[in-house]
Amino acid sequence: MLSRFAGFISLSVLLLAASLDARAAKPICEQKHLSREYTKSTITLRVRDPQVPEFYLRMRTSLTLVYLRPDDVVNAIGKSLNAPSAAKLLDRVQHDLPLKEDTDFFKYVTRDKELLGQVEWVVDEVLKAGKAAIDGWPFGDGVLASNYLPKDPMEVTVISLGFPSHEDARWYCYPEHELLLEQWYVIY
């Protein structure tokens, strides 16, 4: 009984933290409270063809799926082959190619937690290049209905914190100032 209660408390804290994270992000997307140098740009994301299998990743801050074409994933990983986890991720991705159906990109992290940073970096690289597509993630049976698919390319605002020569963080925001992805750069 005590372990079920502790699990409930842990889940409640996790859900509260996730909701606070999403609310805290809105001022970032509105460029409020940014006390340091930042730049703002716009990228146009592509429209997804639901007939072509791609990798997808559910965003933590919204009910959104980001779709990544396999070639774009392989090319992004190839840019970082000096990272220790890059070769391992590249090997696992190539093992799954060609994709037969849409595939959860996070599965590589569930199998090897060391790949989390590399997976997030790949998503950031593909988004930054405007090569990703986004789609809604409806509740229910989890099957994406065609009415959730954007029909036109979507513009996303990119806010980069820091100087052009040294970027510390990057936020991708929807037109309504909602956060799509937050990426911090930690050098260690």
C-alpha cells in the first residue's frame, strides 16, 4: 500500500513539474524576462506526407509529435560522430532502416539512457534546418487522424540565448507563443 502511495506522489510531482515547465516557457516564447542577449528568427517547417514512414518524437511541453525523415536523422548524427554516443545511435538507427512504419525515436533512449542527449541534439539539428514536420497528438487511441495533419508549412519562431559565437540555449515556439522544444547547451 505504501509503495502505491509513493508511486502516486511521484507521479503527481512529475505531472506538476511538467505543467509548471510549460507555463514557465510561455514568457520565454513572448521574449519576456530575457535578461541576456538573444536573437530571434523564423524557420518554416515542412508538411509531412503520412504515406512515408518517419521517426517521430513526442514533445514534453506540448501534445505535438515532431517527425524526422530517416535521411535527415542519419545526416544529423553524422555531424556529431566525435560524440561518444553518436556512433552507437547511428548504428542502431541504420539497423532499423528502411522504416516500414512510423517509428518512435525515443525508443533508442528507453534501450540506452546514454543516448538521451544525442537524440535531443538530433531533433534540435533537424528542427533548426527546417527539415522537421510537426503534427498533433490526439488523445484516445493514439492514432493520428488526417484532420490533425497541417496542410501548409508551419512557421516556428526560434529564440537563441547568448551571443552568435556562443549560444547557450534555444527555444522553438509556435505562433501562439507556446513552446515546442527547449534546448540548453552544457559544456562539460
